[in-house]
Amino acid sequence: MAFVDPRPLVSLCRIAALAFTCALILLPAGAQARQAPERSMGSLRFIGEQRLAHKQPFQDTSVGGLSGIDYDSRSGTWVMISDDRSDFGPARWYSAWLRYDAQGFTGVDLTGMTPLLRPDRTPYPSRLLGGRVPDAESIRVDPLDCTLWYASEGDRLLGLDPAVRHVARDGSLLAELPTPPMFQTHLFGSEGTRNNLSFEGLAFAPDGQSLWVGMEGPIFADGEPPTPERGALARLTQYDRTGKVLRQVAYPVDPIPARPGRGKYADNGVSEILMQDATRMLVLERSGVQAADGRFSNYIRLYEADVSRATDVAGMESLADAKIQPAAKRLVLDLNTLGLSRLDNIEGMAWGPKLANGNDTLVFLSDDNFNTEQVTLLLAFEVMPAR
């Protein structure tokens, strides 16, 4: 009897199931989602890793630049967004299945590609052709209605403000939150957000009624970015679903953990956030340090931040000399201590499905920048509850 590969049929069934699931859970405006459970974070146990091939071809695109990931518990599928500015395909996200359990991480199956669409419902043209393309850095599944939200970092040189956008599952734009003046871009002078240091993290509050947006680094008014000698303050802002600012706190970013070669590049900043409950969140700090030979090393640390006693700085134009209480933080894991054969530019982080023992899982994703010297890496962990 000839062997028939069942995977295409299974994929079609899964996609059909996803569409059916999303159709069932659409809720009217103002509806309440089931409150997400509070998550206890003690430590992390490494389950395993998977890699995607460099510029892996998929549905007429090259897979890469994956900067954000999230899990849809109602369908069992994942979404991963690319920060490609329509250079290797349209600005887009991918859907996927991640196969892991407590014993190991066995595979990643891409199941779809969806272009992000402009208000006229057309894909974004390449920036090389003068297109005003989003620089997508984070993606989240809406806990109320199965739609998606993404954060775009913007571009100071192109006059593009950072933004948070709400999109339908077909990629069409539903809404864009207003960008506060302090985060807007200015081509000249020292005002607003720095280029490539703006909206990098995005997370829903457990009740789904608000979102937190994390800046990668300080705005001009808040001081200089981190150096090997000192850290910096990055603003974390809570918005309601219409874009009204509810609260804003300062997060203390670590100093750069290593010195670069003479005349070489180094940075450190917030690359993703994820809520545990109403006042505690996971914050991923990602550092890249260039050695004298031009090669980069990455330093990745996961912190638990508590904003319950942090000063609300929403009305403060500058934090440079302000007397404030920043968010408290504790180190959960230094990923450089795992002994992995490769640790790359980790930018994505998401809660995954629970294991058979009831423990949560956490997945990290790296952005290879479409660079042959980097890799697209997915890491899965078991969350060990605090005792």
C-alpha cells in the first residue's frame, strides 16, 4: 500500500478548526473575557530548542526577522510576527504549531502567512520603493475576540511614529491607538523617542481590558541609553483599549553587561514584556555586544518586575533628575548560564500551553535580522511555581 503523507490534510483540518474556533468566540463590544489566571514564577526548567532554516521559503516569503510570538489557547496555534519591512515579502505574520511537552521540543510547523494591510486593505509596499512600512516588534492575541494587536517601532529618519495597531485575522486594520506626544518621532533635535529604542514590548492585562507597552530604552528627555557603567530608565505604559493612558512607570534597565571592542557597538534594552497578574510582569532584557573582530555576543536576562509600588510618571516630561520609585525587579533567569550551543537575539516571549502536570510553559523566539551570522531560535521552558 502506498504511503500517503497525512500532514497536508491535518494542517487543513487544523486551519479550519482555528477559523471555526475564532468565529465562535467573537464577542460584542464591551464583552468581558474570562479572567486569565495569575501565574506563579519561581524558576524555569529548560525543555528544548528548535531552529528554522535561514530565509526558509514559505508561501512566497523568506522566513526571518521574527520579533514577536504569542499563543492562542483556544485553537492551540501560535502566531509569530516578522519585522521585515516588505523586503523579503510583505510585512506579515506567520501561524504555526509548536510541538513540545515536558520531555522535549520536537518540531515547528508553519501553517500560514498573513500580510499586514494598510487602511485601503492592500499590503505594505517595500521601504526600498518608498513604502511607509511598519517595523513590527511584538504581537498578541486579543483575549476578548481572537483578533491580533501588534507594536510597531516606527522610524525617526522616515518620520514614522511608533504605534500599536489592532488587526483582524485577515490582516486588515481595525484601529490604531494614538501615540502620546512624548513617544512621537522628530527628525531633528533631542525630543521624543530615539530611533530603534521605542515600542518593543506588548502585553495584555489578565482581564483583557488594557494593554501594557514597553519602551526598549529611554526617550531623549529621560537621559542617555545604558552604558557598561550605568543603566537607564525605560517607560512601561498601560493603555485602555481606546488608547487612553491609565498608568506609566519607569523600569530600571541594567547596564550593558560586557564591554565592546574599541569603536564597536553595544546596547541593552527591553525586548519584550508579559503579564503575570495585574501588577507583576516578566521583562526580557536583551543586550548585543560587538567584539573587536566585529562579532556580536548576546546577553539575555529574564526579570520579574513588580509595578505595584512604582511611581506613576505619566505626567512627568523628564525622569532624568526626578525623585521616583521605579518598578522593583528580580532576576528569574540569565539565559547565558544554560550552556546552549547558541544564544541569539531573543526578542519574542509568550506563555504556552500547560503541561500534563499543570505547570505553565514559556517560549522565547530570536530575531535573526535575515543575517547569515544569526539564527531563528525557539526555546521552550517549564515554569516552576514559586514556593
